[in-house]
Amino acid sequence: MEKTKLFLKEGLSGTALKTIALIFMILDHIHYFFAFTGYIPEWFSMLGRLSAPLFLFCMVEGFTYTHNRKRYFLKVYIISVCMNGLLFFMQFAGILRRPDGFFPMNGMMTAFALLMVMFQGIDLIKQKRWLLGLSAIVIPIVWPIVGGILSNMFPTFATPLGLLGYTILPIWNSNPDSSIITMIIGILLYVFRNNRKFQVFAFSGFTFLYFFVYLGYMLSSMPDFVWSQMFTDYYEWYGMLAGLIMLCYNGKRGSGHQKFFYVFYPAHIYLLYAISWGVYILMN
């Protein structure tokens, strides 16, 4: 009982939040890479819905309080360029694909890099540096659209533009983890970061309205759809429960382990992918 009271009083540090998010992420990715075996339960992925919002929350805190935003951005950006560059060749050149055609499309670092640029834009607008601020927000949003138009107008440049959009000038729709919805959630968490309760309310409310209400309404036009599937098949909205963990944040950084988190994300993706490849060969 005393330990429970102490926990409720002290809350969770940033390191503790990232560790919880990491555990949820591992469960999610085990399901992602090994679902084909039929042995991984769906609830692994259900719990995994809490991972991305928690990492976004931690990234917002990290960007807000870091002593060197440029260095923080560069670390994330370099990982994003490397992972998304490999994704480009997997997706469009077909290299390093598992025999069944599967390949990892994980790219949270791309979302983080783009959001950091937009966060900086928001802060510049607050400083009344309108042109720079608006550019930092608008350019990341419209760049995929401009790139698509240019690719259609000049097919010869489609591949170079695509590679550019996956690497040096990343686009928000290059992978599922950097969707426009992820961008909106990240911005909500940043804009309301100084009011924890409203921040969590905005995040949870948007997540529920989009992934349950809106998506459910869109799916309801399908002939075989039943609303119970929102709890078994279309459970992305479970991510709103991450808000309860965010409320436990005590505002302290914790012990850090920064290098570990930077290395672990890409390392575990490709390790699990390699293992899944071996398992697939053994099963077939």
C-alpha cells in the first residue's frame, strides 16, 4: 500500500514512459512480423496501439526541454534518412523482401523529424517571425503534394523525386507511421503541452473521434461490417488509452538512456525482420 501511494505521488519519469512505450512497441512488432505463423495473439497489437502516442508525447517533452534542438533533430533525422532510404528500395526495387513479399514499413523517426520542423515553426510564429514559421509548417505538409504533381508532369524525374522524398526531404506519407493523422496528433500534443489535462483531452478526443467515430462511420457502408469489429479488427482507437499513462508523467527526465533508445528502434526492427524471414523459410 505504501509503495502504491509513493508511486501515485511521484508518478512516472520520461525514461519510465519511454520504457513502457518500448515494451508495448515490442509486443506490437512481434505481432507485426510473426502474425503469419498464426501463433501470436491479437492482443499484442492491441496493446501496441499505446506505443506511438507515448513516444510522441516523450518526443514533445524532449524537444521542448532539450538544450540543443539542432542536435536532437539531427539524431532523429539521420535515423529517418537511413531507414526510409532502405524502405524506398524495398518498396520500389523489391530488394531484401521476405519470400512472401512482406517488408517492414516502420518509420516513426520520419514522423518525429517532420514534427520537430513544424514545432519549431509554431515557436517562430509565437515570436512573430511569420514567414519562417509558416514556411516550417506549410512546406512539410504540401511537399508530398508538390512532389506528386512534379512526378506526374515529368515521369523521368519520378524516381529521383521519390528517393528525395524518402530520404533528404522526407514526406509525411512515405510510411504508415508518418501519416497525416500522426502529424495532427503530434501537433495537438505540442500546442497544448503546457496544460497536461487539456493536452490529454485533445489527444484522446481526436483519437477517438477519428479512429472510432469517423472510421466506424466509413466502414459501416461495407455490407459485412458490424460495430463489434471496432473492438476486434479496427482497434487503432485503443491508442487513446495512452492518455491515462501520460497523466502519470511527473515532468522529470529520468535516467535517460538516450543512446539506447536511438539504437534500439532500428536495431530491433531489422532483427525481428531477419528472424521472421528465417521462421518463414522453416515453415515453408
